[in-house]
Amino acid sequence: KAAVADGAGALRLAQRGGRLFGSFQVLHAAVRDTAPAERFRPMVVSGHGTVVRDLWTGGFDARLPGGAQVAHAALRQDGAGAGQIALSTPVLAFAPGGLQPADLSPAAAALGKDVVGQANFSGAFRWTKTGASSDGEVSIPDLSFKSPAGAVSGLSGKVRLTSLAPLVAPPGQTLHVAAIASALPVSDATVSLAIQATGLTLTGRGAAGGGELQVQDLSIPFAPDQPVTGALQLVGVQLRDLVKASPFGDRVKLDAKVSGRIPFETQGGEARISGGELHAIAPGRLSISRAVLSSVSAQGSMQASPGAAPAGQAAGSTDTFTDFAYQAMENLALDKLDARVDTRPDNRLGVLFHIVGYHDPPKHQEISISWLDLVRRKFLGKKLPLPSGTKVDLTLDTTLNLDELLKDYADFQRLRSSPAVQR
């Protein structure tokens, strides 16, 4: 559906032998979309055509108000009520401060305001007395833009549309992305998408952290009051760079190659995770500074070397064993790491780690305690070096403000992409 207003032009018709002949001209007309979900921005149309033996043909150019031509429409309408409008665009060049996809359609607003690259469209509306149909194709030679996840470069491919009203693309439309400069950089990504009347669905996969990052069942509804849902699947992904880029990257170091699945839902600027799991698939290392652990609730057990504590003495019951736990987490070699990820009732993100490994400091450590001090327990309350190789079986329960974490990352992305200040 579309509405035409503020039109001006001329129409000349004559009838000969029962058939129409003539010409028409549209000097200008304002066209706007009247569909419930706006598909295109208001445009100004001009053009002309002829009428020969009841057959109407003509061409129209569409321009943005005050802007350059962005589309051409070719009309053909016969006297029997059948016709079509064939639509095409030139190769549209996008640049910051110039033409942007969002200038053409609200559906492209998610690409942002700094899109660079090229795209074009061709399609048609067809009708008869018994019905109507439409189709088209979007071709993207190369696009780059800034997404909430990071800068996207080298987007290319074609999307076949089986309907333009409503907009429909069948499953299996494939796009390629050269790179996504996110906290966990992704390269050589392939995205498969479909568009239905209610929204966009897609799946994708790309190389990340020496493994593969997959986006599964991502559903993006057109209705603003509906949530975005999906899941991230990690296959052999190294988390070192992701942790390093996080707000606590200066206090936590993690060398772990993991696989797992993180289901998520976002709505109203808030993100929620339910039933997420990660599992290390190879030995690794963990280092957590005491500044972080001071605000973390930790439970677990530590099996020290024989003779390190009196029989029946509970680990963690004194400052000595608490310090042992801190030392273990500052230099921990991982044999096993499992993590359960869920948003908790207080809307904080909970990550429950189960870690099995051993203490592995840069220099070999041993404890030397006299037999008399051991019997009298004089070592309790003292700071002692945790022996190298001490086995550790740790449960670590942490919580994070995920919404604040995502906001901080978005602010970081904006600051990183903002122009340099001239002095």
C-alpha cells in the first residue's frame, strides 16, 4: 500500500476505434508507504509514458526529497487489467555523511549511520483481475558497518525475495562476512537467513578463537515489543582474548579452549541467559587476582600434600587455608573446567564454575614445617607457600551485572570508533 500526494502533471487521451491513445506526464508526486510496518521512506516520483491501443507504458524515477535518484520504475498495463511495475536501482554507493541504507528503508536502520559500500535491488509487482504477486533480489557486492557486536566488514551476497508486500525471503538465503571486530574476533563467517511477515530468522558460523562460533536459531521480530531470541554455540573456542578484552581483563587471565551452548534472549535493552553450559576440551590455565576473589563467594575443597594439615582439620577453616585457596587460583593449571551460565532472579548473570587442576606457580614451591610446629599447629594463621602440584578441586560461584557489562562494551565500541580529536 502507498499513498500519493502533492502531484502535478498532464494527461492527454483520445479514443479511436474503441481504443485509447495518448500520453501522460508526472512532473512530481510525493509517495509514501502506508503499510503498518513502513517498508520505504517517502520519495518524490516523476516520469512520463504513452497509451497505445489501451496499453499503458512508461517510466518513473524515484528520488529522496532533495536527493539523487535511487530507483526507476517501468510501468506496463494492458486493457484487460493485467500489468506490472518493474523496479530497479542503480548501484547505490553508501558513505558516512552521504546516502545510507536507513535513508531508503526503516528495515535497514539496524546497520547504523556509518555504512560504507554498495548494493542494488531489482524486482517487480504484477497483477491481474484475479490476483497479484511480487518478487525481487537484493545484491550486495560489499558493505561495511558498525554493529553492536563490533565493526562488520566485507558483507556480500544476494537475497532473493519471493514477496515484496509483505517482505518475504525463503530460508537458505546466504551472505558472507569477511570479519567482525568484536571482543572475540570472527572471520570468514557465513550467514543463512529468512524473512517472514513477522520478522527475520538467521543462523551463522565463523572462525573465532582457533575454533568456530555459531549463531543458532536467531529470531529478530519486527514488532518492537517482542524479544530477540537465539543461542551461541562455541566449538573449540579459545577464551583468552575474550577475557582479556573484558572489564576485568587486567585481573583475570584465562587460557581455556571450550565448547558449549549459550541460549539468550534480549528485550528492552536487557539480556537474559538460561541453561548455558561451557566445557574445556583441553588443559589450560587460570589466574585470578585476590582483588576479584574478595567479592566472590567460593566453595570447594583442596587436597594438600600429605602432612600439610592435621588430621580432621577442615581446609579453609583458618587464614592459612584461605590463603592457600587464593594462591591456587592465582596460578592454576586446569585439567577440567565446566561452567553453568544462567540469569538469576535478581537479574544478575550467574556463572558456576567447577574446576579441577593443580597449583603451578612460576617457581617451584614447597613447605618446610618442623615436626614440633606441626604437632602444636603453630603454622595455622601464617602465610605459607602452597606446594607446587597441590591438587585443586574448586567450585567457584560468581555473579555479574550482564546488562551493565554489555553497556560498558557498547560504550567502548563507540569510543573506539569515534574520530580522533584534533589538537
